[in-house]
Amino acid sequence: MVCAGMLLLLVIVFVISSVVGAQKLSLSGALCALTGKASCSLSAEERAILFDIRLPRILLAGAVGTCLAAAGAAYQALLRNPLAEPYLLGVSNGAAVGTMVALVFFGAHEWGRPVMAFGGAIAATFLVYRLARGRAGASPERLILAGVIVTTFLSSAIVFITTVMDATRIRSFTFWLLGDLSGTTSSLLTVAFIAAAVGVIALVMNARALNLMMLGERDAFDLGVEIGRVRLIVFAAASLLVGASVASSGSVGYVGLVVPHLVRLSFGSDNRLVIPAAAIAGATFVIVADTLARTVIAPRELPVGAITALIGAPLFVYLLKRGTAAVV
Amino acid sequence: MLEAKNITIQYDARFAVQGVSLRVEPGKVISIVGPNGAGKSTLLRALNGNVKTTAGEVILDERLLRSHTRRAIAQRVAVVAQEADVRFPVTVFEFVLGGRYAGANLTAWGWESGRDIELAQNAIAETELAGFESRLMNELSGGERQRAVLARALATEAKIFLLDEPTANLDLAHQATMLRLIRSRCDKSDSAAVVVTHDVNLAAEFSNEVMLMKDGRSVAFGSPREILTEQLLKQVFGLQVLVDAHPVSGAPRVTPVHEMRSVPPA
């Protein structure tokens, strides 16, 4: 029931965001065109705006939101840390470095970006995990510190790559790094959708094991979970999700923090519900954030990452102050 | 059903457990008693494969423990660890239902069946947590949480229980309830339990056999009456104790003799 309600909300948000923007479209015209009819009250120019510019962007926003929110929920459960999030862990930056290396060295290759982004994400994930893991497992504080270290290290790598790039591309890169959905291509959109589907399915299939790992690896082991295998699958799936989203839209921060928390507030902690619900709610959240990003100072645009960080950073501070033991 | 054959566990140069053998048989409760750092918990952990042995073998149902899958071991052996550290808003019911991980009959959508839910509810009732089902784990008291940990182990339907300090956070009444629960499971069905405990008197009351451990070695093994003697306890704990018979149960009763009085006599 609630999932159906969330899907309905997603559809409504989808339709609204397709009509608002620098160029407003009529709601009836857009609805008519979206349902596939040819004779609608839209001009040829308006049709082009809807189908060539707005729709791919909204679809990408949805896919990116799904990827990041599901990955966030998975990292939180696996690392037993309500503050874990792809952006804060440095995983997004890992994927960003991968993407940039692909752009600089194999710029012509369509698939280079997502593949390298996935590689970067998985490398950063393991690095943070190794750094944070102490004798008694990874404490929340230790994990966030490891994330900061990996993030700053990778940021300097990003700065290094940007300086060797030609100056004309730097501005668009800075924008992309903050999370930008405007540069989508059909192949990146396809990659993001496939990754979202594969990643979310893999996570949902391991959600029962994640429910136990969330309470401690030793307990999970005692109860029959093959913890090594589950950890590997979940890390790989989450890295795939983050890699695909970063390759197509840069580092959109805090989605993986905000969305799973809101979902847990209403659904509880069972990952069999949290992960699919976060996937749907994440899509809605990023579509709304991106609609704001391209309308608040239209015709100019903000990077979508600026909007999500504006919402996410205060929430992070609130959660940190409240203490991780009693986090929602 | 479960047997440790001459096992040794070594961390770097230190021997945590050295050449210990233990046989767990249906209907028996075995207590492992000894000072801090004697290797009791490590030995317990080795019995379900959570700690790897350096030498020796652990046998479950006539096969090497490591030749069983994780899931198969979890269906046979349940662990009651010291209190769980819960950082997410998990309800008592969800927590206990987690015990059904290995043995659940899942529905097509991946949810536990009515029988799994019934087993979890029974376990909650047995541990006197009825009414707590929808309370959050991190809002419970230490004792309530520990009972939830026991309930989760009972919900597994495993026949062998490994308990690590199960009574550490419990009040007097619940200590007895908890051990009576384990005791009656072992008496009624073909279950068995290994209990690591600091409470020598509880071990004397509830166990068939006691193992005294010191410095990773098994110092003595036998019935509580044979093992809980003034001489052996002094040897293991380095403390003068007085052992007499419990006035009601007749089991050995151990009273430490302190040389210093903390409260001056009136």
C-alpha cells in the first residue's frame, strides 16, 4: 500500500517537473504528449523541449536518486553506521576520479566512463573499509574519519587531473563534480537504468542477510550468514550503483543519507522494505531537487548537488548531535 | 552431537586455548568456569566455527564442523552472546525473528512463514518478553535486551546452545529463569548447552558437568560435586573459598573468604 502511494507520488512529481522550468508547458498538453498521442496542444518546439531535454533529464534524475538512495541504505546496514553515505565515505569521489581518468585517457570511448567509475567506486569502498576497520569493527566515528581522509586524498587527485585538462573544460567539470544532470546522453541513461535495476535487485536479494549484519557481523555469522560473500555482493552492488550515478551526473551528495533515514522513520529498519522504498523515494527526491535546481534562478541553473547538500548537511549535523546509538 | 578434539587456538605467539577436549551430549548442560582470560569464550566460539582452531578438530554430527555450510551449522547450534549492540531502530519482534534466518520457510516474496512467526512469538513468551514485541531494542534495559538475545537463540530451533555469560546483566530472578529455561530444554528435548559463566554457584545449580579452565587449559572436568572443591577453586582462582552444600538443592555452594572486611563489624 505505502509503496503504491510512493509510486503514485513519484509519477505526480515526474509529471509536474516535466512541465515546469525556464519554458513552462501546459499540463494538459504535456500529459497528452506523455501518454503517446500525436495530436496534442504542444508546438514542435515545446515537444522538443519535453522529449529531448526535459524527459531524459528527469529520467536520469530518477535513476541517480534510485542508485544513491539504495546504495546509501546498503552501506548503512553493512557498515552498521547510520551516517554512512556514498558521498561522505569518499565512494562518490572514487567514482569521480575513475570517470575523469576515463575522460582524459579514453575520452572517445562511450563505456569507459561508467566502467572506470565503477572501478573507482569499488576501490574507494574497500579502502575506506580497510582504514576504518579496527579490532572491534568499524566504529561510526572511525568510519567517517576514514571517509574524510579518502575524500580529501581523492579530491587532490581530482584537482591534479583538472589542472592537466584544458582550461575550457574546467568550468563544466566543476559543475559536474557538484552533481549536474544536464549533460546526459542516451547511452549514459541506459547505463544508469541497467545499473539501478541490477544493483537494487542484488541488494534486495541480500536484504535478509543485511538485516542481521546490521546488528553485528559476529551475530550474523552465528545465525548462519555467509558474511564474506554477502559483504562482497553488497559492496559490489553499491559500488555499481554509485559508479553509474557518478559517471552520468557527478557527485550528488547526501541523497544516500537523507532518503534512507526518512524511509526508516516510516517503515522501520527491515531492509527488505527499506531498500526498495529508498529506491523509489530517492528517485522522487532527486527529481524534486533537480526541478528546483533548474527553476529557482531560471534561466540559469544550479548544480543539483548544491540543492541536495543544502537539505542533507543540516540533517547530518542533526543526526551526529543526536548520537548514533539512538539514530532513527 | 558436538565435540572438540584436542583443540588449540593461537593468536600470534599467545595460546588462548591449548589442547582442550569437550564432548557435548544430548540432555547435558556443561559449564565452563575460570578466571578472566582463561580462554573460556574463545573455546566457546570455536565450537561453532566463529574462531578458527590452530590444531585439533571440532566435530558436529560425526562430520568436521568446517565441512558443514554456515546455514547448516546455524540450524544445529545457537549462540547466546553477551548483549547485542543495536544501532538501528529494530523492534524486539524483528530481532527475535532474525533467529529464523537459517531455518525459515520463506514465502514466495521472501518473507517468513506463519510457522516462523509462531516460533518467534513462543520464544518471546518463554523469555517473559510478551508485550515487548513492538518496543525498540535500543530502548530496552540491559537485562531485557539480554533476554531478547536468548529468545532469538530459542527461535532458531537449534539443539545445541552456546551461551557466553548469559546472566551477566540479569537480576537474581531472571538469572534463574533464564538458566531454568535452558535446563528444561535440555531435560525435555534432545538439546544440550555449553555455558561460559563467572557465577560458580549458578554453574553448580544448573549444570551436569563443569570444566575448570586456567591459562587456556582445562584444569579439571567432571560433575559439579567433583570439580567445585575448595582445593581446585583455590588452584584456579588463587582465592580461598568455602564450599558447603546448598541448604535446598544440595548442590555445592561456593563462598569466597575475603581477608579484608569492607564493612567493619558493628
